[in-house]
Amino acid sequence: MPGGRRPETDDIEILRGIALYPGPGVASTELADILEMTQQGVTPRLRSLADDGLVEYRTIGGTNVYRLTLRGEIYVAERELDGYES
């Protein structure tokens, strides 16, 4: 990654990256590229978000493809609304 390691990425940034990806889901490698993280950095975070019920995945051709659950969609929407209340 050019310029060294990126500062800490919040869970909401990961969730937004999934929400904004144009397709039915996003692979961890693609999400890592979007967020300027390594796949090794994003994968455990995705597992944690899955454990929390905010994302789900299915394996397609040996690749885990992640998408938001309804709970994850609500979580992102609430955070977006919070950003507009000032």
C-alpha cells in the first residue's frame, strides 16, 4: 500500500463500503482495495461484524462475498441520519 499503513478504519466505514458497493455483495479483497486496507486487516473485521449480525456472507467459487444484513442496513442508516443532525 503506497504511503504506509492507513490510520484505523472504523466499523462504520467498512459497513458503508459494503453498502455502497455496486452489486449483491463484495469480496474481502475488493473491500480491502476500496478501504485501502490489506485483506488480512479487513477479514477479521468482517468476521466480527458477521458475529454481531451486521453482515452475512456466502461462499461463491471459493470466495466469501459479504453483504449487509437488515440489521446492518438499519445500523448504517441510523449513523447516516446522526451525521445530519447538528
